[in-house]
Amino acid sequence: MDTSGTSKINLGSPTQDVDKSLDDELQHLLQTLPKEEGRISPSGSVYLYQGFWCSARGLRSVISFPRHFQAFDSDVMVATFPKCGTTWLKALTFYTCTAPVCKG
């Protein structure tokens, strides 16, 4: 089979495209936000975004989250501080939400 006339298709990675567009948007956003050096993190700058001080790395996650998170009416969110019985609380939540009483 002669493949000299066929061209290779570069499919690229959709994740790389999304990451690139997110990085571009983040760089543009960082230029417009109020900035302070070492206010929270001694190793770098923090930026004021929607009333909260955040590092550039954390801000990337904050921007990415609403784009990729899809909430449903049946979702239950449980949040605790680390090392405060998180595993136990998750077990109780699972049991409570799967018990016959909840399924009504």
C-alpha cells in the first residue's frame, strides 16, 4: 500500500487545548486583578478574586471548577477540615442517603 500521497492527521489532545485556553484566560485575568506580594504565601504573589485572596495556582483551579462541575438535584456535598473525622462523616452521609427512609 502506497502511503506517500496521504497526509498525517494531527489530532492533538483536547485536554491540551483546554489547558492552553485556560492558561491564556488566567494570564489575562491576573493582569487585571489586585495583587499583593507575600500576603498569604511568602513564596509568591496573591490575587484578590471575588473577595478572596488566592495564589495563581489556586486561581487556576477556581476558574476551572465551574466549567467542569455538573451538579444534580440528588447530589450531597460534605465538607470538613482535614483530620476532623472526614472518613467517619462520609460513611455516615453514605448510610443516611442510601437508607430506605431517604429514598421515599
